[in-house]
Amino acid sequence: MVEEEEKKTEETKPEEKKVEEKAEEGAVKEKETEAKAEPAKEVSAERPLEKGDFVLIDLTGRAEDTGEIIETSVEETAKNTGAYSEERTYGPRVVVVGEGWLMKGLDSALIGLKVGAEAKIEVQPQDAFGERDPDKVKMVPYRLLRSKGVNPSVGVQVEYEGRTALVRSIGAGRVQLDYNPALAGRKLLYEVKILKRFETDEEKIKALIQRRIAGIDLKKFGLKVMKKKVSIDIPEEVLYGENLQLVKRGLSLDVMKFFPNVEEVSFTETFKPERSSEQQNQN
């Protein structure tokens, strides 16, 4: 009986070894799978925004006390709220985080957000347009204003002595002029969405072009980025715009600021003759 039991034990050992070998193989495969999966997680994870990042954002800002929209990059929002103006250019804005292109409280709040994030940001008066300064409120005789060609009305901005002021009140022959910014002392509420982060040098320079020359399709600009030189081909429709030379100078300074290795920025302006419909049909 003992010999039979020993034989059975010996016969089962190879089977146990096979099970153990399969288990070990499975464990190895699991480890290999885990090792392969880890880098994928790192690649897909968006790093938070940092100072110096070039990003594209949409934003809408309101005054907390009245809900009035003070600015928005979204045309639909402007139209739906009665804040639309034909004089403004709507569309996502290019921002370099920490460069002061936005008010202080809003700019600093972008740090730590990720691409695709939507955030509601409270901006305190001291981080927006500042606190109201009582010394900037003046009482001016009504007759004096009229003699200068100023016709004051409550709630209307007027130009007096080379400065812009808001008429707060009129009474007893005097007008109260407030030289504080209209939004001074008020908390602001912003809704912000991070649409994109520009990664390559070419993307960043095109973003700078978009900031300086809004409303023009970036595909129409030619761009060549070299080690120490950047060449920009300006489309003809931009050439007739106002202050083009100032725009080009500003863009050159932007490029050389953010890309210290660049020593020269050149612009090419190309004019093409208008072609008749017959010539176009021949081609």
C-alpha cells in the first residue's frame, strides 16, 4: 500500500510542475504587460501649465455684482448676452503664461491647469483693476465743463483735462467726476477653457503671428524657422492693413524675446497680379 501511494505521488509531480511553470509564465507576461503599459500612461498624461507655456484659451469675464460681461473671446456668447460689437475680433486668444498678457489674478490662475480643462476663476479687485481710490474722485463746476465743450450726463464717460472720467452725479451746479477705472474695486468672475498648448518652435511663432495679426488664416502665412533667423511671408490681404510696420516690429521683438538664439527676423511681401476669369478658366 505504501509503495502504491509513493508511486501516485511521483506520478502527480510532473503535473504539478507544469501547473507551476504555467503560473510562472503567466506572472512574467503580466509583468511585461505592466511594464509596457506604464510609458503609455506617462505619454497620455497632460502636464499642468507652467510659466512660459504658449497656450490658446477661450475666456469670458463678468462683474460679480451685476453679472455684466466685461469681455469674451466667444462670439456666440457675446451675441447671446447683448455684449456683441462689430468692432471687436472674436476667437480664442494666444497667451504666454506668466507674461502679463492677462490681468494678474487671471494669469496666475492658469498655472496648474491642464489642456482641455475648464475653470471658474475669481479675481479679486487688487489683482484686476485695483481698489477704488477716493482721491481720484473730483467735483467740477458744471459751467466749467460746459465752457470746455463737455456735456456731462450721469453714467457717461467724458474727456476732461486730457483724462477720461465717469460722471457719477450732477447736482447743485457741480459734477462728480470719477477718474478710477470703471471696474476698480469690483470682483470679477472668469470662465476659462484651455484649448491647446503650442509645443514646437514653429507652432509658437505662428501663435505670436496670430496674436499680432488676428482674423487671418495662419495657413496663408509662409514661415521658415532657421537656427538664427526666422523668415515670414506675409499674405497680400495683410499688406493693406493699418500700422503694418508697427505690427512687424512688434512681432520681430516678440520672436527675439522668446527665442534668444534668433538674431534676425525677415518679412517677405508678395504681390500677385489679378487674373481675369478667362485666364483662370484656361488653367
